Amino acid sequence: MTNKYSLLLQSFIIVLVIPIVMFGQQAEVLDRIVAVVGRETILLSELNAEIEFYAFNMRVEPTTQGLAEQTLQTLVDQKLILAKAQEDTTLIVSEDEVDRSLEAMVAQRAQQAGGERKLEEIYGMSVGRMRREWRDEMRKYLLAERLS
């Protein structure tokens, strides 16, 4: 009986202590919102990826003065156009269009980067993951493009 009581007490203490220890630790921030445009957000990771890609293509340092602000303004402008395009219910983008455009974009960026491996290094993810993560953004881009 003492062993059961001891085991139960130890389990109870572990259940109480683990949340307290975990609560005491600071949570790691994985990403943060740098701008909100209508219903769309711009994440720090999205901004950094665009800065890195621009810097790589233009052969400048990502820390070049004004580059972050310019890139953020470009992203905000894109989101404003998207918000206007989403209001127009006559604009339609097919899945086939999204697929073709996404493949063309990945191929172009891979060529600019010097191959798919280099592209994966720049973005810190596999090409397959890029396609999955960029799919929705490509659809939004095509929708906004229809407005112009």
C-alpha cells in the first residue's frame, strides 16, 4: 500500500511541477507581425525572405540602409492591391493558373539563385515546402494582377 501511495504522490508532484517549470520558461518567438493591411498580415519571416531574395539578386547586403523599409512598403502596396481585388467578385483565378505560375516562379528563382539547392539554402526550406507555402500567396498575386 505504501508503494502505491508513494507512486501516486510522485506522479502528483510531477504533474504539478512540470507545468510550473514550463510556465517559468520564456516562450520563444518564432515569428511576428510587422504590418496589417486589411485582413492580410505581413510577417517578419515574409519580410526577411523578400529582403534576402532582393539582396541576393541585386548583389547588395541585406542590411543595406533603407532596404527593409523599401521592401516593407512594396509588400504593403501589394496587400492594398490584393484587398481591392478581393472586393471584386468577378475576378477568378483557376487552380491550373496557380500551378503554372507557381512552377514558373520557382524555376525562375532557382535559376537566379544558381539551382534548387542554392534556392533551398537561401530560403531555408525545401522546394516542395516553398511550393506549399507560396501557393496561397501566388493565388493572391494572380488575383491582384487581374485588377491591374
